[in-house]
Amino acid sequence: MNALFLTFLFPLIGFLLLSFSRGRLGENLSALIGVGSVGLSAATSAWIIYQFNVAPPEAGVFTQQLWVWMSVEGFAPSFTLHLDGLSLTMLGVVTGVGFLIHLFASWYMRGEEGYSRFFAYTNLFIFSMLLLVLGDNLLLLYFGWEGVGLCSYLLIGFYYSNPNNGNAALKAFIVTRVGDVFMAFGLFILYMQLGTLNIQELLTLAPQKFAAGDPWLTLATLALLGGAVGKSAQLPLQTWLADAMAGPTPVSALIHAATMVTAGVYLIARTNGLFLLTPDVLELVGIVGGVTLVLAGFAALVQTDIKRILAYSTMSQIGYMFLALGVGAWEAAIFHLMTHAFFKALLFLASGAVINACHHEQNIFKMGGLWKKLPLAYASFIVGGAALAALPLITAGFYSKDEILWEAFASGNSELLYAGLAGAFLTSIYTFRLIFIAFHGEQKTEAHGGHGVAYWLPLSTLIVLSTFVGALISPPLAGVLPQSVGHAGGEAQHSLEIASGAIAIAGILLAAMLFLGKRRLVTAIAASAPGRFLGAWWYAAWGFDWLYALLFVKPYLLICRLLGRDPLDHAIGLIPATVRSSHEAMTSTETGYLRWYAASLALGAVVVLGIIVLA
């Protein structure tokens, strides 16, 4: 496990090599460096995971101090890596799924301008994400946190020649920065009150310093929650994620499905002891997740862009994780984080294969009949969609989502349980709506299938991991996270499993009834007055962009215009204006006429004598 630092060193070296090459490397060499560096990181991670399981470190924790980062008047955070069951799980997800996505990207991005630049950005992202999950203190975590935010901005705006992509990148950067500022406030409060940012020390000192519900700790956890909802695209900072689909599809798989958007979940789970001392804030975490998953589900029902549908489904599934955290189902949240990384990465990569095959068409209503032309992409959508819809027994998503629903039931929070069940029903409908419209019915565009190991190996591997096989991977979280409330199980849990499975199947059957064949019923519903209103409202994601433009963007622009005509600025401008006008007046007296100069002297003498006499 002493090789832990290599997991982020390899991607850092890859980033530096690709960056300093300034695009002069060929595609093959760029892919070798970009994919190979993450592959070496994944191989090192696999070896570390094996060692951790075969010969666990003392107390289940391994730390590796590299150097002291800074030392300022007693504040001396170190560059130290912390490996326990939670960070080990994240390490496996980031490097393992990240490697598969990089491999697929080496096929998908062929022929694109900026091929080496793409891998430079994604290597930097992997480096930053690993710092985030391995840092033993909140300052190092925050360093990685800001790094993945920077990479998100760079990758969303990768196709920078299109102004809309630049606007989407800027929107993501600004909205997530709002959450990051709140998170910084949380760090300031924790250091001010406890004198450290070391996570384990914080979890030890907080119960000694604070009583449950202490105002300072409540403010700190609220600020941390602000950072989490920004990075994980939860209410009220969720508006950036759908627009972030402007980036290349592998970016959506890597950053906006499998890794970065789960950083908020990881942050809350890592600082669980602080949130347990502020039960009201922890309850708010669950409410935010429950509301987000339902709202995002309705928004996904009416989208036409294949990637935006998956984006809203990501928002919804992260909502399930927040719901789990809010009811104290810490292990269930991380378990769903892991399985979600498998099946959502699969769906995004498969959507990339479809988009590539359909000549970069993303509107599902302009596809149709693709299942014969793209058998591997179709199989990927069937397996990944079934896992997303939590089809019983055979999919990984069923086991993780069912555990969340059971924990919500065991906690006695019926509102969150009903939100979870409603979200499961909506998920089945919009997922198979996408599949039935894009892959069945009349073929509306020519499509060509992909080929090569970089195409089929990532999809095939993720297909296997999205089945019950993926659910067999058990994150080593015992002793790392607090014990959940719902481990009793029994008949009630089995009844809930049957109910949730029936809801998932009912959603799929309803989607088949509405979207297979002529689709007369759903067309009639959409054409009705309520259907047009709700369709437009949900298509605009409940109008949050409009609301934020009204509350924040327009007032900001108005203030800019007012400050552009600032009276104080004009008043200060009178000074140079007076000097300039005086200069022009004096210059006009330089005529070159002797009579004018003599008259001026005489007039000046009269004025001086008059002043003397009057004085």
C-alpha cells in the first residue's frame, strides 16, 4: 500500500506530458499516454485493493504522509493520503470506471480537433478526483474539489468554437462556484471552532466541543451541504448539469455520471460525524434528495435529447443517494454510488456509440429502429436501462436502490419512502421511453456500428458490472460509516422488495403501452391543453433557469448598467475635464500677434492693481 501515491502520480505525469506537447503528438501516442496513465493508476489501485483485503492495515486505516503542505502560525496541513473502506471504494470507482471511459474515448474522439488536449484535461481530472477522495484533511480535499470543477469547465467547453458550449461551461463554473464558496465558509467555521481541518480529528473533537444542534456546527454543516448540492447538482443548484451535456459524451460519462457529481455524496459521508450532531441539517439532506429525484424524474419524461434524458436521470439518482444519507443509510448511499457508476457510465458510453453511429444526431425522435444496426449499443441500453429502473433480482441497481428504500422505511420517514417509490416509477417510464423510441419502431436515419477493442471492451465490461454481478461487489464500509437503522430485515423488507419490483415492472409496461407502436394515446395527451402546459413546464425543468434569470441575472445586469453611469464616477471625471478645458482655453491665447500679447499684459496689470487697491 506504500504505492498509494502512484495512483494520482501517473495521471499527473500524463497530464504534464500531454500539456507540454502542445498538440504536436499524434493520436496514437496521445491515446497511449492518456489511456495508459489511467490504466497504470487503475492497476495500482487494483493491487492496493487486493492488499487491503488480504492483509488489512491496523484499525482498517492506512495513512501516507508525503510532505507538510504549509506552516503558518500553527496551521500546518500536511499532504497526507488516508485510505480506509470508504476512500478505497471511491478509489476503485474513479480509477476502474475512469479507465474504461478513457479507453472508450480513445475510439470516440478519433479525428476530433484537440485529441491530445482532451486527454490532458481528463488526466488532470482523474488526478484531482483522487486527491479529493484520498485527502486526509478538508483543505487537501478542497484542492481536489476545485480541481475537478476546473476540469469540468474545460471539458464542457471543449468544443469552444460554439458559443453555446462556452456558455454552458461558464454556467457550470459559476453555479458550482456558489456551492464552493459555501463550502469554504464551512471550512473557515470548523477551523475557527476546532483548530484543525484534519477530518479524523474533526470527527473526534466535534462531539467533545459541540452539543447536538450547536449553532456554529449547524452553520458549518449547512455550508458543507451547500458545497455538496452544487457539485452533485441537487436543488437548488442543479441547473448546470443538463447544459453540461454540451461536452463530449465520454466527459458526460466520466465527470457527470460516474465520479465528480458523486463528490457531494462522498463529502457528506466522509464528515458523517458532524452531520449526526446536527440532525435537522441531516434531515434537510434527505429532503433535498427526495425533492430532487422526483422533480428530475418529471423533467426526464419529456426531454428529446438522449444525453439530457440521462443527465436528469443522473440528477435523480444522486437524489436517491442524498435521500439515503438523510435517513442515516450511509452504506446504502455508497453502495448505490458504486452501482450507479457502473450502469450510468454504460448508458452514457452507449449513447455516445448511438450519437456517433447516427452522425451526431441526439434527438431520439429522429432515430428509431436502431436495435438491428447497433446490437451492442442496444444490449448496453437494455442492461443499463434495466439497472437504472431497478429491475428485480437481475440488475445491480435493484439491490442498491432497494436497500435505500428499506432504510427510508425503517427510519419511519414515510414521505421520503413515497418519494423514492415515485421516483422509481418515473425512472422506469422515462428510461424505457428512451429505449423504445430510439431503438424500436421505424428507422429514420442511417446508422453504422462501431468496432475495435476500445469500443466493445468498455461496454461489455460495464454490461457485466450492471447486472447482479456488480451487486456482488461489497464495499468494505464496516466500521468506517455509522451503523444504519434498517438492518433487521424480515417480512417487511421482503414485502417492500416485491412492491418496489412491481412498481419498476409496471413503469416498463406503461412505457411499452405509451411509446411502442403508433403512440396515439401519448400523442393525444401531449396535444391536450394540460399536456402542452405540463410538457413545456417539465421540458424547461420546472422553470428554474427562468426563475434564476429573473432573480439573479437580470438584477445583476441592471446593476452593471447603473454602475456604468455612476454619478460619483462622473463627478470624479470633472477634475480631468476641468484641467483639459483650462488647457484648451490657455492654448487658444497663443495667437502669435504682438498686439494681443501687449493687450493681455496691460489687462493683467490692471487686474493685479485692482486687486491690490481693493485689498
